[in-house]
Amino acid sequence: MDTLKTTHTPVRSDVIDRFLPPECQLSMEPSRLDRQAAGKPSSAPVKATLLFRRSLILVGTALLTIAGGYEMYDVVKVGGVTLLEAMLLALFFALLAWIAFSFMSAAVGFFVLLTRQQSGLAIDRTAAIPKLSSRTAMLLPTYNEDPHDLMARLRAMYESVAATGHDTQFDWFLLSDTTDPDIWAHEEVTFIALRRACGGHRLFYRHRPDNAARKSGNIAEWIGRFGAGYEHMIVLDADSLMSGDTIVRLVHAMEVNPAVALIQTQPVIVNARSLFGQLQQFAGRVYGPIIASGNAWWHGSEGNYWGHNAIIRVRAFAEEAGLPELPGRKPFGGHILSHDFVEAALMRRGGWSIYMAPALGGSFEEVPPSILDFAARDRRWCQGNLQHLAVLPASGLHWVSRLHLLTGIGSYITAPMWLIFLILGLLISLQAHFIRPEYFPKGFSLFPTWPQQDPVLAAWVFAATMGLLVVPKLLAYLALVSRREERVSFASSIRVLGGILSETLLAALIAPSMMILQSRAVAEILLGRDSGWQVQRRSGGEVTHSEIYRKLAAPTFCGLLMGLSAFAVSLPLLLWMSPVITGLVLAVPLGLLTSWRSNPARLFATPEDKHPPPVVLRANELAGSARIEATGALQQFRRDAELLRCHLESLPRISRRKFGRVDVPLATARMKIEQCDTFDEAVGWLDGSEIRAVLNNATVLQHVVGLRGGVAK
């Protein structure tokens, strides 16, 4: 196993020196958010065409918002606008602007697909495989993931690139931030097996002991020590898959576009096994193309970065994208969690272009298997996006980059805004029902003031708002059936339409629960609660019934409370609010239903279910193969001499600690081990943090595995 040294010094093993140039260190200083742009001329000046496109989106959004907001004002203005009604109206304007903005991007995406226009960076996926002249690093950060499935995906991509004949242009780095010692040991033993199976002279493993700044810190450390040896890097997630053809074409696109810093692909969700996962997979596959095409059409060279399945120019990233540590305490201060948006904005500030390639294909990812797993991931993303409030005022950022940051923030604060909107509506209704109205307010008045609203107009406003949400789905269907290749790849046009209608119904029922869960996340962050760094459950994970009952009790309680409040006013109000109330009351049954595994070959089947791409098929085949037995970390090192040797070689040669700093888990482990006579006794006495400390210390580890019987030969 070729390994990377875990120290922050430039010391490297002889194996690494054989393929990395001596000058492989690359400086990556944290960016100053308050500095002006670096003075480089923009690599992609705004053309008249791009200006027109952006004006169309913004003006269309403004017109829809003004028209809808004015109609809503007509609904509430009868008898004068009260304080509660004014608050309701303000929220409606903000929420309608959010919906209208999304609608305009989707509508534009529909016409882009319908007219076969080019959006984003043009990459011809039908041309012959191009020749490459540069070197690219494939970076796969991992944190307590299943090593067997991780190596299956890594090997599938490695073999796919090798099939293109360009494997010598790529090096593969598994960058581990794993904290669980048992998973750490299992990672290393499965990586040895992977290298053996691939003849992997270009496969490398590195484990970080400190996990500083999480994924962004992992990537930054790699750049600082090895980045200068490569022109590009492709950043992956633990659930990422990319075909060799797509990887090669991305590298070639970077070679012929030297002013481009980043190209973001459009990942397609695969391997969904639960009903919830299949809903997300189907929605992404059907609606994703018009959304991505519309965004790429008006983003132009000011695109965005989603943190994975993207190629990045190492020099641009190192010069511009060093992340600062935000002032203050967590959750708003500290390391930036949602680093990708900020990194894209900083590179664009430096004069580099950021593009999307929505039509390239060959890029895949997985999705959380349940509502609760989705909400847990959203909780971390919510905190990261709210941190962007501190980044928005940074000087020199392009206005489209600021808009990306605002969009990320808005995707989470709209949930509590919808909740407050509903509560205000209920309060207004309760006030009108239980508080005696004043028909003749103070002051002279010839005619009474009737405290009533126009129910017909209110219904029209509601229908128009819902139309802005539903019409993009119908446009996506029309765009799909208008393209023969896409139409044939699905089961049938009728089945796709049935899937859209069913997905819309289920999504409408799930949405109120997600509103409550996201509102709770925002409230926790505002109250100062940090999300931490939890392990993400992948598509094959199972959620327990007790967890569903416990975590979906809050949405259920909110639904019952809303239902009783609405019924106290009138039956028509209860019927009016029934879509929201029904979704909340049924939160637990929906959580149970959507977490079950179901047959993807039916209503929500996608082309990737019918005919899995070769890289996905190969990854699934490898994931289904026999697993290497996983045992405790110390037991694994005791019985496997090769694993122990490789692990010891990967540890820092020189321990450099600050004066006065004490490694408490290691000191405690030493004391416990000194009192043990046998290996089993030592293993039984050490806890997880102490075992992890032992694995980071060559001397103590060799002593432990050598107790009473020594290491298996």
C-alpha cells in the first residue's frame, strides 16, 4: 500500500518521490474576504447575449412577483390592512419572489432543451476520445464510510479510466478523515486488496489524524503538499461515480479552455432502493435537465460548485480559494461547512471562469434513503449556508456569485418563512372568528367597515402560486417526450406522466414535514447549536421504526394543532388547509412508507434502472462481491503482518508536538497498557479514542500487538 505521510511537513516516502516532482509543494493561503479583487482582467467579459439572458430572468421574476403580490394585496386590503395582514403580505412577496425565480429558470431551461440550444460549456460527448497532455489527480475524501462499498466505486472508476487508454495521466488519492479506529483499519486492509487487484501503482492512501476543517481542510492539505504536481483535480464524494469517458472529456475541456477554473457536471442519482430514494432519483432525472439547462444558460462563466463531481484547475484553486476561518463561535463562526459555493465565488473574484456542463452525462451520485437521513444531511448544509451571511459582504465578489450565496441561504430560510406564513394566516382567521369586529372604528365614518376578504380572489391567487410550482414539472415532461433519445430511454411516456403525478402527490405530502424539520434546524442554529459532523447513511442503510416515531413526532403534533385551530374557525378553513395538515398528521406513516425498499422497475423507473451505465454496473457488481472480514482495529493489525507494516510506514516519522501539549487519550492508553499482561486484556480496557491514539503512535501500537503471542506471521 502506497501511503501519504500524515504530517504537515513536506517529508514523503520514497514511493511518492518516484512519481511526484521535488517541487510538489504549493502554497495555499486563506483568502481575505474583505480584500479587493486581485486585479486580473475577467477571463469572460459579460456579452450582450448574457446580459439579455440575465435581464430576462430577473425582469420576469420581478413582474411575476409584482403581479402576484398586487393580487394578494387586493385580497387583504378590504377593510384596511392590519398588522398581521401586513406581515402576511410581506412574507407572501418574499416567498413568491423565490418561487418566481425558480419558475423563470425552469421555463428558460425548457426552451433551451426544446430548441436544442447550447447551455453551459460546450463539450461534445459524441466525438472520439481526445488525447490528453496534462496530469490530473482524482481525490476521494472519506469519513467513516463503508470501506467495501467505497473501494468498489473507486475501482469501478479506476477501471473505466483505464479502458480509455489514458490511465497514465491520472493518479488516485483516497484521503481519509475517518475517526472510527475499526473503520480506519478496515479501510487500509481493503485498500491493500484494491491495489493488489488493480496493480495500482497510481493508487494512494492518506489518513489525517486531526480532521481540521473537515472535507475542505482535507483537500487544502493535499493541495499544499502535492498540488503542484498536477494541473487539475477532480473532487469526488464517497458516493460519487464518474465514467472514464466523462473524466477524460472534462480534462480535455480544461486543457483547451485555459481561463476556466472549474467545470461542474450534473450528477444523476442512481442505486436508490427505498421509495424515498426513488422519488428523489425520479425527480432529479425528469426535472433536473430543465433546471440545470436553465441555470447554465444564464449563469454563463459565473457558474457554481456543488462540492463534488467537478474538475478544478489546481493553480486557480490554490491561488484564490483558500478558505478563511470565520470569526465568532460556532455555528456561525469557525470553519466554513458549505465550502463549495464560497470557493467558486473566490475563484471567480480572481478572474477565473466557472462553468456548468449539464449535457455531458456520465456523472452519478446516491441519495439519502429516508426522510430522516435527508433531513440530517440538510441540517449540516443549513448551517453551512447560513454561514454564508458572513461571506456576502466580501469585497470584489461578482454579483452572480453573491446571488448563488443568497440562493443557498434562501433554500433554508424559506422553510420557517412558510411556517410563519401559515401561522399568521391561522391567527388572522382566529382573530376574525373570536374577536368581535368594530364596524364603526374611532373617528367620523358614514359607512361601516366590513372585516371580510374576497374568497374567490384568494382562491385564484392560491391557484396561480401553485401553478408556478407545478408547471415546471409539466414542462419537464414535455421536454422529455420531445427528445426521442430520452423518451425511448424511459419505460413509456404514459408511465413517466403517471410517475410525475404520483411524485407530485407524494412530494406535496412530504413537504410539510420537511418544512417543520428545516424550520427546527434554522431555529437550532440561531440558538447557537452546532451540527457537528455525523456519518451519513447511504442508500443501503436502514432506518428504525423507533427513530421515525421519535423524530417525526414534532411534525405530527404541529399538524394536529393546526387542524384543531382551523376546525375551531370553520370547516371551509380546515378543508382549505387540508393539504398541509394531512401531510403533517401523516408524517409518521409517510416516514415508514418511504423508508421501505421497493421495486424501482415500476412507476419511478429511470433509464439508469433499466440499463445501468457500465461504471454503475461494475461498481454494483464489485459491491456485491465477497467482503473482507471486518474485525476490531487492534485485532486486525495483530493478525495481518502486511497491514501492520504498511500502517507503520504511513505514520509520521517524527512526532512534532507543541510544548506543553499533552495527548490525553494516548497518555491514558499508555497507562492502561502498562497494567495489562495480555493482548485481549488491553483491547478490552481501551475505548475508541484511546485505540485511535494508539493507531497514530508506532511505538505503542507495536507494543500492544506484541503482547502475549506477538503478531501473526
